[in-house]
Amino acid sequence: MPTLDQVLKRRPAADIIGLLLVVLLGAVDYLSGPEISFSIFYLFPIYLVTWYAGRWPGVVISLASGLAWYLADRLDGHVYSSPPIPYWNASVRVGFFLITTYLLSELRRRLIIEAELAITDPLTKIANRRGVYLAVDAELVRQRRMGHPFTAAYLDVDRFKAVNDRLGHHVGDELLRVVAETIRSHVRKVDTVGRLGGDEFLILLPETGHEAADELLSRLTSSLTHEMRLRDWPVTFSIGVATFLEPPKSVDELLRQADRLLYAAKTDGKDTIRRAIIGEDRATPTTRPSGAASHVP
């Protein structure tokens, strides 16, 4: 069963529920008479719609709340000493509701930005280490429930330090940005690309077996090699690829498995892909040059 939060995140749901609440509050406001104020309760539908649907739907609900209060006030026969007073009161309430809507929408916008920054690498604009951990942890939970295989590729830029030393750190930063963008252009929206630190990247491929992963990595490494040659950057790529038929116990265990394969690839002479199928009490390691386009047997 979907939770209330999940229901409200579906765009029409928050709008409809908020509007119904305004109508309900207006009716209660009218029935309670002029001596009891209900203004503060109109903030609830305003909060609900602004938080889940956005600023402009919140503005609409704020105006509807002001109108509901005004109608309740006029229909119950409240007599004022001067005709402009009810219009003034309604304007003040609408202004208060609109200010609340603006502040709520700004708070939500800033929280979203902060949440994104907390899991985004500022240099490459892909997931940082924390973002990778969250994505992998979510995939482990999903795989335990669904049972589909998935693949994690741990990529390292060979001779990256030489680029920094010879060409400068600004070139090294640009190299990392190109690598991140090239990887991102080859994966699906459901895949996760993250920078674990320095010149190390992780590619998480949900519901991807070893054959599909190998095809993707063949295309990716060819593109990466092409991009490096275009810019005359003397680097290659070593990759450790682990396809999990059964989920590892933790994110750290997954990273250890992939890092072990990456270390083996670098030990083999760099510019190499080393991969293994892990699960069901078996692990099948395979090695091939990372720039090769052929499939792993």
C-alpha cells in the first residue's frame, strides 16, 4: 500500500486534497460563527499543496483560502462598523497566506539544493562518495527483493598523476570532467555514475548481467580512449567489473570486490578490464584490454 507521502507526491493528489480541505475549513468556519477564528487552520492545506505541488499551486490555494474565509465571514452576517473592513481583513489574510506560501516554497527549494549538493561531486557534477553509497545501498535492498543481477564497474584513470604533474591541475580537472561526461553519456538514467575520490569512478548498472555490462563497457572504453587521444592526454583506463548474481552483505563489501578486480587489472599492466561473476558460490574472473571492442568469452 502506498504511504500518504507517496500519494501526495503524485501531482493531482495534493491539489485535490488541498482544495477539499479549504472547502471543509470554510464550511466549519461558517458554522462556528464569527466569534471563533479559524484562520490558522487554513495554513495546513497551504502547506500541503505548496510543499508537494509547488509555489504556484500554493498561491492558488492561498487565494482560495482567503476567499473561503471571506465568504464564511460574510454569510454568517458579521456586521462591521465600516464597509471596507471585511475587504481589508480578507486582503491581510491573503497577504499572510501568500507570504507563508513563498517562505515554504523557498525552504523546500533550498532543502532540495542542499540535498543535491550533499550527494554531488562539485567538480564533475556526478554522484560523490556519499551519493554512491546511497545508490548502491538502495540497489542492494532492491536486489534482495527482486533477485535480478546487477553490475558494478570500478574505473581508474591510469597515469593521471603524470597529467597533473606535466600539464597542471587545471588540465587534470578538465580530464576528470570529460571522463565523467563520457561515462554519463553511455549509461541509462537508472544507472548511477559516481566519483569515489581522486581519479576513481564507480558505475552501478541495475538489472544488468555480465554480457550487457561487457557490451556497454566496450563502447565506453572506446569512447574514453577516443576522447583522450583527441586532447592528447596520455592516459588509459583500468576497470574492475563485478556482476553480482546475489547481493553482497554491504556496500563496503561490494566496493571491496570491485576494488580487488581493479587492483588485479592494474597489476596486469593497466589499460585492462578485469571482471568476475559473483554469487551462487562461484566467481569467474576474466581479463581483457580495456580498449578492446570484443566481448569477453
